[in-house]
Amino acid sequence: NAGVMQNPRHLVRRRGQEARLRCSPMKGHSHVYWYRQLPEEGLKFMVYLQKENIIDESGMPKERFSAEFPKEGPSILRIQQVVRGDSAAYFCASSAQGGEKLFFGSGTQLSVL
Amino acid sequence: KQEVTQIPAALSVPEGENLVLNCSFTDSAIYNLQWFRQDPGKGLTSLLLIQSSQREQTSGRLNASLDKSSGRSTLYIAASQPGDSATYLCAVKDLGGFKTIFGAGTRLFVKA
């Protein structure tokens, strides 16, 4: 009965490299949300996806960031040409339906050198 | 645009004390409100979920209330313990929206 699984837990990238963060939702959940948390700040919404569809990406920067949730496999948050300001904890959450309780993963801590 | 505010930002209490954490939101047209706990370097654990039609929810020593018309929720923790030390986050999901908006949290420290 695994919960939301995120990997890697820690990711170190140099400026200009690509970062790929993965999230496997809870079994039976088809709704995935990505959030970013900067030190001493709350969680900021980035994107909401259902299987094969991006529903709301209003919180995601237009440049360099993309997200997908394919029919098979985990959801991926991709950050191209990372900069130091991308350093943060990235959390994924899932729910069975759009309005229901959110269950969070343990997050991926991205550090950009 | 929905905004969620939590007061106080930090709180330190002796063990055994009852305490109240406050959350306010600017738009009362919400679908639900959820309280989470976050331990340092960890993910979020859901504590209580209150639907917009409900007034309160209880789980063990925790009780959360919702006053939608005034845009407020409180999390009451009875007989606090050192293990309750964590950051408590309030989050609101708007009607017709897809995102859940978080407050900045209250950092709680319970002294033994």
C-alpha cells in the first residue's frame, strides 16, 4: 500500500543542466499536482495533471519548465537549463479525484551549483 | 485571487498545554480546507480535511473548525506533546478551481 513515491530524494545539478523529477501517485489515483517550496516559505502550486492531460499549469514558469503524466509510468517534472534560483524542494501530491484529499510524497530537494 | 494567511508564524509552548493555530482565507467560495503537518526535510502529512458544508472535524487530540463566511479556520491541539513539534500548514481548495493554495505555516515547538 505504497504512498506517493518521488525520486530522486536529492538531486544536484550544475547550472545549465537538465533536472528530471519523477512522481508515482498512490495506487488508484489519477490526479497529480506539483508544488515548489523555497526555504522558510509555503508551498507554491505549479501544475495539475490528469493522465495524459495538463489541466492547470498557471503556476509553472513558461520558460524551461514542463510537466507530463503519461498513460503509463510516473509523472515527470522537467527543468531545462537549471539556474541557482531553481534550487528548492519539489513536492508531488496525488488524489483519487480532483476535489479530494491530497496525499504528498517526501519531495525532491534540487540543488543547483 | 485566494490568499491564505496563518498566525502565528511560530509558537513555543510547554508540554501539556492546549493551543490554537489560526488560518484565514480571503475568498469564502471554497471547496474544502485541509490541515497538514510537515516535519523538517520531510513531506506533508494530512491531518484533517473539512468539506465546505462541514463546520469541524476531529481526530484524536486534534480538532479543526471552519467558518466559511468569515474566512477562518482553527486547529486546536489538546494536551500538546514534544512529538507535536512540526510546521502546520493550512490549505484551501477553491470552488471551480484545480489548485490548493497553502499558507506559509505555523512552526510549533513543544518543550518537554
